[in-house]
Amino acid sequence: MVKKISVLIPCYNEEDNVVAISEEIVNLFSNQLQGYDYELIFIDNDSKDRTRELLRDICAKNPNIKAIFNAKNFGQFNSPYYGMLQTKGDCTILMVADFQDPIDMIPQFISEWEKGYKIVIGIKTSSKENPVMYRIRSMYYKLIKKFSDIDQIEHFTGFGLYDKDFMNVLRNLEDPTPFLRGIVAELGYKRKEIPYVQPQRRAGKTSNNFMRLYDAAMLSITSYTKIGLRLCTFFGMLVACVSVCAGFVYLIMKIILWNSFTAGMAPVLIGMFFLGAVQLFFLGFIGEYILSINQRVMKRPLVIEEERINFDEAWKEHDK
């Protein structure tokens, strides 16, 4: 029986890339991977450019290419995760639309999968993009790995192959705030890691910004570490001890030098502003944990679809 490979590509404002990447993947299966059936699924996160128009044209020309259009932008984690749950191949390959996940690694993934690995992932050893951002990410990964209860995977973006058995694990999680990188580290089968150098984005402008990176960092911290809460506790105890010691020293000096020692208002104001800043910082940190809990408790759907193309009726009924 011919095995089926599902390739999922999330996209947002990728009008410069969707046609080119679809052509290269189709050519790959037509030449190097002729022994496999395939489906190529694009999930569009409410693009504002011509991405959807181009995807409709691509799907009309090739029934193996499918598309899901989200009703709105559901974020950088929900949309790809939801798209993975819609695949029906013997394995699913997740990659980005901007060619920063090398297409020529797909045969390597499949080769290792055929050897028995249920998860085969790409690990960045370096990047041709901004070296400063790569260094910042390196420090972030090391920090998360150091404080996480789970052995986190450094420089792993989600790019990889996932066997249908692992896909069934994802389908049964029902996690409204999924973080695939953490899930693979926590619940994944034995995996094969393949190093690669991340190329530059082929065309277009990245949608990553400070807030998207901050969301990713906070989701991983609140989901897989206790460092935020422990930091609040320990730092609070430290500040309390320092305050008590400082107060005791001031009291002794005032008793000994009653007439000559003048404390003034400066230490009081500095202490007030310092403690106020500490409290606001940690209230915000605790708020991130509460927000994460709140999102999980509400159990809202990952994505609301507006349209899907080239999915058969039987699969639509199954998805309901």
C-alpha cells in the first residue's frame, strides 16, 4: 500500500512565496518521492494580501493541494496546530512558507521515518538571518531549558515530520493553547534530530515582531516552568529581609545618635518606589500565569474556518 505524506504550510501574507513553494514541493514528489502519495495543505491565517487568491488558483490546478481559510487571525500557535489536526497522511510534515525550512530536508525526514522514528525534527545550528536575534533566541532556549521541568529542545521551531501515531496524541490533547515545541519535548516519542543552517527568507517580509516573540516566550515559560512564581517568592523574601535589616540599622542609629542622626525622607521615597516597582513587575508575571490558566479553562476552539478547498465530503463530516 502506498504511504501518504501530508505537508502542512501555515501562511500569513505570503503572496510572494505560496506559488513557488507549492511548485517545488509538487516537483519533489514527482521526481525524488514518486513512491509516495501526498497532500499539500495550506492554512491561511486571514492574510490581507493576495495569498488567498493565489491559493484558490493553485488548488484549482491540483486536487492534491488543499487550503483552509481562517475566519480571522487566530495567532501563530493555534493556526498551525489546527492545520496539523486536519491532515490524514501516514505522517505530517510541518514547515513555513518562506523557504526558511529547507525543502530538500523532506527526503531526509522521510528516510529516518522509514527507519522507525515517529518524530524527525530539524534543529537550527545557525541562521543566515539577523545574528543578534539568533543569539537572543539561544539565550532564551538555554534559560527555558535550565528552569523547565521538561527537557526542552533548543533551536527547534516545529519544522519536522510527525508520524500518525503522534498526530493521534495531538488530536486527543484538546489543548486550547497548544505549544507544539513543548508538547514534542514532553509527550513525543523517541525522535531523530537533523541539524541544518536556516537560510534567509526567500521573499516578502516576516510577520514576526516583538509581541509575537514575547507571546512565544511567555507561553513556554508559563506552560513548562515554575521560575516565575519561584522568582516572586524568593525575591520577595530577599527584599523583606533587606528591608527589615535596613529598618533595624536605622532604629539603632537613631537611638544611639538621637539628636544628630537625621534619616530624612529620601530613603523612605526610594524604598517606596523600589517596592512598588517590584510589586508591579511580579503582579504582571503572575498575571501571565493567570492568563494562561484562563485561556485553558475557557476551552475555546483553536480556529474557526471560513472556507476549505479540495477536502472531500467524507473528511468534512469526520472533522465535525
